[in-house]
Amino acid sequence: MRVLGIETSCDETGIALFDSEHGLLADALFSQIDMHVEHGGVVPELASRDHVRRLLPLIDQVLAEAGLEARDVDAIAYTAGPGLVGALMVGAATAHGLAWAWQVPVLGVHHMEGHLLAPMLEEERPEFPFVAALVSGGHTQLVAVHALGDYELLGESVDDAAGEAFDKAARMLSLPYPGGPHIARLAEQGDPTRFRFPRPMTDRPGLNFSFSGLKTHTLTTIKALEAEGALDDQTRADVARAFEEAVADTMVIKCRRALEQTGLKRLVVAGGVSANQRLRQRLDAALEKLGARAFYPRGRFCTDNGAMIAYVGAQRLMAGEHDDQAMIATPRWPL
Ligand code: KG4
Ligand code: ZN
């Protein structure tokens, strides 16, 4: 089955073609970041309008890259939520319109299930069951994945998501949106011993996260340094490093705890923050000691993309699912 995947939940238009026999055939992405950067974050109305502009040309591009035509597509999968409602509706309407024109089934899928299963697009893919750490701009969750569609929430952030904390810390350091990659780059030059930031909720049992205290601590530190006139370039890098170390350490502690609690030996780390190299190094080192292993998506499939949506769609469509409603856009939707 060849499935066209459409992702428009936020600020990237992602399109891909996944073949259940031959794997990923082609994928393309348009990121709206340059358009939103001057506003310091995503402007929902601008995002929706841009998805309208990009979708059809990107679909043509992906079909051409795969050497296929519209009639070769067997089904369509799109992100039905969670996300920005206007952006979701553009993807949903396009998917349903094309499905009607091409007379193929169409299915709305869960964006976080896409992230969760993105490592399945790699050659070395994890077998079920595994623990998944979903770390994106909107979510920080630990999930026990027993099988396709069988997900048990183990813990989640009670306030900010990890990616959101990266974005806010970046803004405090006058770095552009999205902040994660900028913090990571600046932290390279940072001295890890200069500051030690808190590892929130790690001294208590449980698998929930909280990043708002770390955010406040970062802000207080920056304000104090500024007041002393001590926020030079090296100090900014030291702050970025302390922040990144604190997030990575917190994730390691909770992921280790989740593996111990479930007795599982495989960890999937996905979502935008899983692109963070320091997080990956720390997790790999910690898991080796446990005799466990981490699986990650390739760099460009850590953040939003159409490939993960086409993949999930293919699995579910092959299991016989399809939309029976006209069109679905669900801005808030638990996994
Ligand atoms: O999964 P994603 O593309 O979108 C959501 O579904 O939210 O995640 C975006 C988030 C942003 O907060 C961004 O700052 C963060 O992922 N991010 C990173 C890195 N690359 C992206 N955070 C830390 N280190 C990175 N290298
Ligand atoms: Zn995402």
C-alpha cells in the first residue's frame, strides 16, 4: 500500500510517500520558521495561510521524486491533531479533497503517534514493546508502547514541555526561535562546571516532569548576571550549557526510572528535542550501564515531518481503519 502523508499541525508543511513494501519513497518539507522568526514564535493565522500555499506544490514534488502519479497513491493520511486548529484544518481539507478526487481511503492520525513511531523509518528499528520518551515543543511524555495503538502514559510534564523550556531559555538569551538548536550551539562553548541548574522533580519518585522551575531559575540567573554587568559571551554560553545539562540529566533520570519500572530494555526518544546531541550522548551512556538501548529518528525526522504521518497512516490503514466522518481536526487530543 502506498500512502501519501500530510503534516500541517504547526509551522512545517511535511509531505511524504510511504510504501508498506518498499519503505519511504520520497519526502519533502517546507519550514515556515523564517516567516515566524520576526514575531518570536508561531503566528497561527500566518501558519494556516502558508500551508495553503505550500501543500499542493509539495505533493507534486514528492510524487515526481518518487516517479509516481496521483493514480499510484492508494490512500492518504494526515495529521488530525493535536496542533493549531487552522493549520490542522488546511491539512485535513486537502487530504479529504484529494481522497474524494482520487477515490481512495483517507485517515486522520495523531501527531504524537507519528513522533512515537518515527524511529520505525530507520533501518535499525525497535521491536515492541518499548518505552518512548516524547520530547517536543508541546509535549514531554513517557509512554509504554506495548504494540501499535496500545499506549500507556507513564508520566508527563505538569507544566512546560522540554522544547518549550528550550525556546523560552533561548529567548532569555536573545536567541532566535526555535531555541533548541541555538541553545545547543551556544552550549558547545560553555563551561559545564560554572553553574549548576536544578534537575526538577528528580528527587521524588514518579515519572512526571516539571520545567517551569528550571525556567525561572534560568531567568533569575540571567537577570542577576545582567545586573552585575557580567553577562558576557562566555557567560551566556555557560548559562546555555548549564541549562542543557539540567534538561539532559533530568531526562536521563526519568528515562532510566521508566525502564526500571517497566522492566523494558528499549527506549525510543522522539520529537524535536530528541535531535539534541548532548541528550543523546547522556542517554546512550546511561542506558549502556543498564544493558538497554536507545533508538532515535534520523535528524530531520526528529522534528515535524510528513514521513512519520505516512508511516502511521500506512500501519493503521492496512489494519482497516479509515475516516468515516467528513473531516477531522482535533486541536487538543490525548494520545
Ligand atoms: O516535534 P517538534 O518539531 O514540534 C512539536 O511537535 O512541538 O519540536 C519542536 C521543538 C522546539 O521547541 C525546538 O526548540 C526543539 O524541538 N528542538 C530542540 C533541538 N531541535 C529542536 N531542542 C533541543 N535541542 C535541539 N537540537
Ligand atoms: Zn511535533
